[in-house]
Amino acid sequence: MATTKNFLETNPDLDVIFTCTDALVPGIVAALKEAGKTGKVGEENHVGIYSVDGAGEVLKLIEDGRLTELSHNIRSSLVLIR
């Protein structure tokens, strides 16, 4: 969360955050909430989050329109969920 907060403070126009694992998404979401950047996809205060893994709580964020995209490797094939 602290890293995301720092990025948001130094880059207030940040559009997208990419993370290499879903384990970091809860901290990213907490920092975005604190910064008032929790809009749904297409809203002005939305910051796209792109993640990897496909953990259940992250899939819920996609359903809610809060997470932009997720990729998951399944036996060397790539699945993109939007």
C-alpha cells in the first residue's frame, strides 16, 4: 500500500497500475480508496489495475467493474479476462 500511495502522490494523473501478482491487489485497492480513485471502469476517477493470477477476491473486483484486466497462465497458455 505504501508504494502505491507514493506513486499516487508523485503521479496524480496515474491511469494504470500493473502488478505481477494478485497478492498485491488488496494494498493497491486500499491506497486507491484512500486517494479517492475508486471509480468503476469508464468513470473519471478510475485507475486501471492489471494483475496476474486469478485469485477469487480479484475476480470479484472484475465483476464489480473495479479491476480492469487479469491474466492467468494455465499450462503455458495465456487467458485474459476483461
